[in-house]
Amino acid sequence: MKEKIFIEGGKKLSGTIPISGAKNSCLTLMPLSLLSEHALTLKNVPSLSDVDTMNSLLKSLGCLVNYTKSEKRLNLKMSDQTLFLADYEIVKKMRASILVLGPLLARFGQAIVALPGGCAIGARPINLHLMALEALGARFSIENGYVKGKVGSRLKGCKIEFPFKSVGATANTIMAAVLAKGSTKLLNVAREPEIIDLCKCLKAMGSKIEGEGESTIIIEGVDSLLETAHSVVMDRIELGTFIIAGAIADSDIKLTGGNTALLEKFIDKLYRVGVEVHQTKDYISVKRINSSAIKSTNILTEPFPGFPTDLQAQMMALLSIAEGVSIIEEKIFENRFMHVPELIRMGANIEIEGRKAIISGVDKLKAAPVKATDLRASVSLVLAGLVAEGNTEIDKIHHIDRGYEDIIEKLTACGADIRRH
């Protein structure tokens, strides 16, 4: 029998929630183990199904993997038995699997990677990855659902300008360029904290990188990389999600291990709708300003440092109970409103016009059986369930295990009536 989540809404939350290491950063850092003969140790690694999937993929390529859950420590080291096939049965579970392509080509000169799967939130083609790696000297063919790549001798540095910002393509290209001969200049790159974290770890491994966090990154290739240990940056999307949990439930909660500096546009929007987020040395506090009702606002999702697309669904749940009409325009993915029909089942008043969602706030949400369609959609339904009248039943919850570590335990510790079975 497949598990479901059940939530009895209307409970006040009170307590402290620890923020885990970033899923998206982990999945970007783990393929670095392919670039070196030496060990890579990652700390602050969350226990998530996506991390397990990447571990399985790296094992299938010849990597020795050892994860200690109690210490959140992951040790990775390539064996002498290197393989080059990223099989469809693993890759189909997670889009981030494509991030092994650049490292394999850079160090071993060949790779066969299945076209990736993951959340069904749009096409998300890999053409930018291939464009950039071809500029560095790789040659590709696509056969039977697999990308086959080869490098003549060694990748060569060059100038690459991305037509639009892509976190995945930026990461794959950086990982390839660190072992390329000569200098690589990357223009219009993604500026996300996960890219900064990747560059920080690569520099500790001996890479020569300048400009991370800016729109232009310059990389001077090196011959080999060193052993290192690196602590994964905190998960800003998990942080934002739990901030909304405190706001939607009109509760005072504290969050530890987070950093609001990575969510400035999001925090600004929350203040505009009547939620105060305050960072101290030890924790982040969340509460509604004067316990007032949530106000409406307009939101446009954008690449970092703009409002994150990965917090759009959660924010929509909050705005569903706001006073007035809000508009959310999704500019990153073309199919990221799949949570809307489910929120409507819970009493939300939402209309879709192309890439815009028009949300007319209602006084109350009401419990209903709903179905999760992707990772962030699933947690938006959890947030809605926290305030809905009655018992909300959420199906297809495997999505939530991909990106939220111990979410049931964290919310239960703060007084939520939530369980899975």
C-alpha cells in the first residue's frame, strides 16, 4: 500500500525547526567526485531520496559511496573500475543526473547518459548543456534516448555565452572547464547560491575560478584536483517553505541553521503581505505583523536573486487566504501550476491565464483528498492542509521525500497534527 499524508488543520505551531543542507547544492556537488582520483567528503548532507538516487548513479559509474546519516556525512571516491554509462533506469528518476555528463567528459573523455527525467514541470531541455560542452570540444550524438559524448584529447577553454540563465548548464560547464586546457570565460551564468557553493568546493579542490555569484565566471583549467571536505550550504527553499508554514498557520516559530540573505526578494514579499522575518545570531523568527490578515501581492518568478520559482507553489498556498487579489507570473517553467487544481479542491479561488495565476483570497480553506504532482506542489498542499478545516489527505507523497528531510517530524515537533501511513 502506498503511503499518504494526513493533516488535521487549524493547529497553532510553536517550536524550533532545523534547516537541512540544500538538496539542489548536494546534487550539484556530488558529481565532483568524478573529477578527481582523490576522496571528496561532503558534510551537512540531508537524507533524501534524490540524494540516494545520485548515490546510486555514482555507484553505477564506479564511485565508492559511504553515507553516515547520523553525521550527515557523505564520502565519495572513484574506484579504478570507471564506467561511463548513466543508465535510464536511474536517470529517469531525477533530472540532476545530467550533471555527471560534464565531469565524465572532462576527466575520462567519454560519457553515455540517458536523457533525464524528474519533476514534470516543463520540457527543460538539455540543449544548453550540450551547446556549452561542444564549445569546449566535446562531440555528441543522441541514440535510443541516450546522449553519447566524446572528447578527442582534452577539453579546451573558450568563451561561452548562455542565451539565458540555466543553473544546470552553468554547473555542468563549470565542472567540465576546471579540467580543460587554458582559460574559459562564461557569460550570462546562473548566480544561484548553489553555483557559489559548487565553486567554493571546487576551489578547495584546487580549481582556479573567479566571479562566482556574478554574471561572468572565469576559469583557468588545471591538470588535476585534490582531496577535500566541504559543508553543504543550507537549503534556502526548505527555509522559505517553513517560513511560510509559520505565516500561514499564524504561529511563532524559530528556524535554526538558516540564512535570510539568500532569500532577500522572498523576505521582502513576505513583509509586504504582513509577515515579519527576523534573523538573530542563533535563529530566524517568523510571525505575522500584529497578527493581521495576510495581504495580497503580485509576484514574478525570476532567476536568482529574484523570487525563486521553487517557492512559487508554497507562496500560492499562503496567498489563497490573503485579503484581495494576487497575481503570480511564472517566468521560469511553462508547466508549473499543476498544484492549482488541487488547491481549488481545498476551496482556493484561482484562475489560470497562460503563465499567470490570479488568486482571489478566501476566508478559509477546507480539507479534501488531493494529489501531489511534483516536489514543490506536494509541500504547497501540506502548507494548505495546516490551515484547512478538517482532515486533508495527500496522495503521491513520494515527491516530498525527494526534497524535504524529516518534514513530518519537524512539523510534528512544532505541534502540527500530521502523520503518514
